[in-house]
Amino acid sequence: PKQKELMALSIGITQRCSACIGFHVKTLIQLGTTKDELAETLSLCVYMGGGPSLMYAAQALKAFDEFS
């Protein structure tokens, strides 16, 4: 389930869906995802999606800190 949620978060980031990011980050926290695991996923999003993905990856990090 964690890997599927990380993939779903990646899709949300690349599709620029803020609501998706919040939903999937909350679920990832419930699944015990570490900040390092999240950061690895976000770095791949930025690698593949460039600047726009960087802005949404930052939202995901902020959400992780807020929800943790």
C-alpha cells in the first residue's frame, strides 16, 4: 500500500493537484512513511517534471510537516 500511495502522490504532483497531494500525504503518514522516503519520491517527481513539479513537491513537504 505504501508504494502505491507514493506512486499516487507522484501522479498528483505531476498533474498539479493540490487536493490530491494533501490526501495522499495524509495516507502516507498513516502508513508510516518517513520523511526520507517522501523526499526520495519527491526528488524523482522534480527530476521528471521540472520546475512546476518542484513547486508542488514543496507543498507535499509542507503538508507532511503539518500533518505529522
